[in-house]
Amino acid sequence: MSENIDFNTAFCDFLDRSPTPFHAVLEMKNRLKAANFRELAESDSWFNIEPGRYYVTRNDSSIIAFKLPAESLATAGIRMVGAHTDSPCLKVKPNPEKMAAGLVQLGVEVYGGALLNPWFDRDLSLAGRVNYLDSHDTIQSALINFTKPIAVVPSLAIHLDREANKNRTVNKQLHLPPVLMIENEDNDFDFRLMLQSQLIEQNSTLDIVSVLDYEISLYDVQKASLTGLNEDFISSARLDNLLSCFAGLTAIIESDSNHASLLVCNDHEEVGSVSASGAQGSFLESVLRRLTASNDDYHRMMQKSMMISADNAHAIHPNYLDKHDAEHGPKLNGGLVIKTNVNQRYATNSETSAIFRNLCRQLDVPVQDFVVRSDMGCGSTIGPITSSNLGVKTLDIGVPTYAMHSIREMAGSKDSYRLNKVIKQFYNQ
């Protein structure tokens, strides 16, 4: 029980420190460094890389950590776990300054399939990456986090929309710009100057001439917490899919080094994974090919390897029971979920499912199954993408979750630790 509490306490801290994929990767880097993982750069030579612990990043928003033993990868294969660092949110547009009704607002764009209504009336802050020019005419970058509540997307009062509880819809262009402050007399608000000022406040040693561009997201400042009368649940933003990232991270750090193991956390899963740092990009394949001596060794390794794609699963909702197949409705704290879809929206097959069930049996971890209703569409994950790109046997699993893609999601506090345990067992075998 104490291990479960310790894990969830550390996980909540990780969530609070990771408002964007950039911050999540930074947190992961810091924890890997503390565990004696050595940083590699894609631009460096990896020729004759020695056994050890390593990590590499791309775009500061995707990361791969791996352990190389002395044994040949071609004969032993590599145990891989995949997750993603991004979550649906509101992102600030390039020319965001908006003035209306005496207020300063920000133009925003919806990233991913966000559940929009929960974004209203929340205390929001801003975080992300800023690219700037220094006094040597060199482009630099830095992460930014305002941390305090500085923006709100206010709802329209019920008095002005009597049908709001029946059929109110959200127009992404008109209804989502957050309120930042009262407009000043000079009407001279400049978002980039605001970013520059905040960066200098965070780090007075930064040499910033001007902010060139940015990738900034809004996020809810409410902290992650254990909730429920008996603390049965975890409530937080970005459980999808930082829960899997953290479970995989702690597992690869704590696992033994006798077997080759790898964790990949990609960006841009929520928008289709089509990017240099997404699962459809070259990042994972490039790393794997550089770890083998020849093309023949690479293909031999793939046939000896396996990938667990870890991404949250839809728990059966007590108020919407009809949205599930009754025989495939996972429960919070009911165990880890194997996700199956005959149309290959998930990569699970009977072989990989059997391997995972056996791993859970060894640890006395309960297993549940999710299959989407036959009359509903099915989402997807990085699992089918990775499986088809690499030719590696793969399955899709996850922790049961409520309110997926909301600004605040909910999962079972027992299941989060169970995922960590099973991944560690996978790495150790």
C-alpha cells in the first residue's frame, strides 16, 4: 500500500510540473539524469555505442530512453513501451491579440479532440516553448510557465441563453478566446513582449533581444490530487497520456539492466502522429537502426522484440451505461485494460494479448477488456502505427479513465501503480 501511495504522490508532482509536452520531457530528462542515464544527441555519432543507460530527445517534446546490455540485440530483441506526451488543449495563435468590450483576449486554436465545455470558468495559465533572438543574433529557445491564473474563458449566463442546458454548442472561433485583462488606454498590448518579460522574470540571465515565435498552451492551474472518500481516484489534467509516460519512466529506471529495454514517448498523438516527433515520423526507427550493426541485425531484432502501446482506456460510466458494450466495460481500479479492435484501430492480437495476460497473472494484477460498441466508431493509438512501421508484435493496453480529453480527467489510484508494476515486469523478462 505504501508503494502505491508513494507512486501516486510522485505522479501527481510530475503532472503538476508538466503542463505541456516540453515540460513533460524536461521532467523526464531530469529524472533519467538522476538515475544515471546518459544523454545522446541525434547529431552525434553513435558508432560502437557501449552497453549502458541512454536517452535522446527530438523537438524537446518527444523522448526515447533505453538500456543496452552486453547481449546482442539481434538475438535477444528489445522490450519496448510506447506512450505520448501531448494532450488536447487550447493553443495560442501566432497573432493572438484581440480587443473586445474593453478587454484583452487571446486568439486560440483547439489542439486535438478536446472536450470543450469544461474549459469554461477555469483558472487558466500559459506555458510552452519560446524561440527568441539574443544579442549575438543567434536563435535560442527556453521554456516558459506563468504558473499563476492569468486567463479565463467565461461562460454566457443562463439568463442570456435560457436553452443553454439543452442545446448550447461551442463555436471554436467565437466562444473560446480567454479574457486576459482590462484593456489599457493606449491599446498597446503585445503578446510577444509579455512573453519576453515573463522569461526574464523566470531567469534574469537570459539574453533576449526579441521573441521571434512560440508554442504556447493554456492549462488549468488546479493541481493533480487523490480524490474520493477513500482516495480511490486520481483527478488531473493530462492523465491521457502522462500517466503512461510516468509509469513507463519509473519502470525503465527501476528495472534491471540484464535485458534491452526502451521507452518512447511521442508528441502529436492527439492530432494523428504525423510529424517529425510523432509516431508516424522516423524517430523510433532511426534510434533502433543506430543500435544495430547492420540492416540484417535490425530485422532480426524486430522479430525478437515486442511493443506495449500504453494509452488510457474508456471506463464504463455509471451515468452512461449504454455507451459501452456491456461485456467489455472496464471499471476504475478493476485492473489494466487490453484494448482490442478487429479493424486494427488497436494493434492487439491473440499472441500479444496472451503475453500480457500472463505478465499480469505473475503479479496478481487483474485484467479487463475493452471493445468499442459495434455500432460506434473506435479511436486509435500509436500502437497500429508503430506495429505497421516496424513490423514488431504489439498490443494496446491502458488504465481505465473517465472524462478522457476533458480539462480534468479521472482514473483509479490502484490502476496507476499496477501499470508501473506490469511494465517493470515486462522489462525484466
